[in-house]
Amino acid sequence: MQLLDGKLISQEILHEIAHEVQLLKNAGQRVPHLAAILVGNDGASETYVASKVKHCTQVGFESTLVRLSANITENELLEKVEQFNNDDSIDGFIVQLPLPKHIDEHKITLAIAPHKDVDGFHPMNVGKLALGLPTFVSATPNGIMELLKRYKIETAGKHCVVLGRSNIVGSPMSILMSKNTNPGNCTVTICHSKTQNLKEFTLTADILIVAIGKPEFVTADMVKEGAVVIDVGIHRIPDSSKKSGFKLIGDVKFDEVASKSSYITPVPGGVGLLTICSLLMNTLKAGKSFHN
Ligand code: GUN
């Protein structure tokens, strides 16, 4: 078993981005600028956004964090989005999800200018992804592709089983793995909450990508010997032995699945760090296209 080390690969990518930022500066251009809108004070969202902003600083990007009250109206949020759409000093921005129940996430996503949608959530960008056209690929699937590429994992002709069909991860992931690309060229099966006899599918997976949001759902008896296992899940569970009072676990029961797999991502230190790198890569792309 070999670990797919998200920390190592993310450091590599962050160095590459920082180098590109230096080249932009040397050419007298301004550095890429990522803005984030955080509505309310959901604990997990706070952590994610803080990490995004911290990594912007690390690579030399400019960043802006706008915090809005959970009571903001949908129209007020739409106005903020419009303001960012029209602000030439911002290359890309994200609205952190989930949003409070009274705000229609789809409406907000649609309002983001596609050329600033560095999350890759706008239907125009999702459509381009489906057609195999250049676009902002949503961050987690893009991060997983980067991980597979940099570890030179063979994917062509393999059976890739994706657990979960979310718009953010499962669905775009299944499209990317089926494309005539490297990584890619897989035969893809997408499984979800209504899939019957799930284990029959997972046991035939050469590459198993798990994004169902259930702690330690995938156990050793569900995994084929020698499979590549990618765990997208991240859950906090109480742990009094930790200073923070909690530990992080994934959707995969790591200890028992690791010994059966050829490669596996740990949690933490796996996919999560790559997600942030992808967002920064998209922002760099947006920044560069502003100057071209
Ligand atoms: N919530 C969970 N993941 C994401 C993400 O990648 N982008 C945004 N905007 N919200 C999220």
C-alpha cells in the first residue's frame, strides 16, 4: 500500500503557483485576486474559507473575505455578487456553500459571471466540462485528477466506481474519469443512495472514489484487493485525547481498507489540500486570462 500524499503534492503545486505569481510580478502585472463570500457562521465553512484565504497569502495572491450575516436577503447577496462581477480588481470569487435555507443556491450560482466562477459551479462551466472544453473544473474533482496524474496512476481501461452524485464532486468526477484523457479513459459507474447491492459494484472497482458524506462507510469487505481508493469525506468526531477535542475521519474506514489497497488517500492530508490548490490554480488561470 502506498499513501497518496495530498500534503506533499499540494506543497509541490503551491510552489509552482508561487513561482507563476513571481513571473507575473516580474512582468509588471498585478497578482491574481480571489474573493470569498461567507454567509452566516457555519463552523466547517469558516474553517474552509479561512484555509482558502491563508493559502492565497502563501502563494502571493491578493484575497478578500466578505462576511455577511445569516439574515441577509437573497437580493442583498445577489447585489454583492453583481458588485464582484463588475470589479476588475477581482479575478475570481466564490460564494461558500451551503447557504442559509431562505437563499436559493442555484440562483446565486447562476448570477456569478462564468469567467469569474473559479469554483466551476456555473451551468456554463459545468456544460463545458461535460463537452471536454477548457473551463474552470470544480476544485475537488480537479484536485483528484491532479493527484492521480502526479502519482502516475494508470487509469485507462480501468473500472472507476464513484460513490456519490453531488454536483460538486460525484457528478463532475464521473465525467472527468470517462473522458479520453490521462488520467481518464475509465469505464465509470456512479453509485448513490438508491443503488441496490452496492457492494457488488464497489468490489469490481479498480479505482474507488468515495464522496457520500458518511463517516467510515466503506469497509474492507467492500474493496477489491489492489484497488486505488480516494476518500473525499471529512468528518469531525469527538476525541478527548486531542487538544482540539476532535479528530478528522473520512468516508472510508482507513485502517482496514489501507492494507487491501494499492494506493489510498489519508484523511486528513489527502484530497482536502488538493481542493484548495485547484481553487488557486483556477484563480491563477482567471488572473492570466484577464491580462490576455
Ligand atoms: N462547500 C463545500 N465545498 C465547497 C466548494 O468547493 N466551494 C464552495 N463555494 N462551497 C463549498
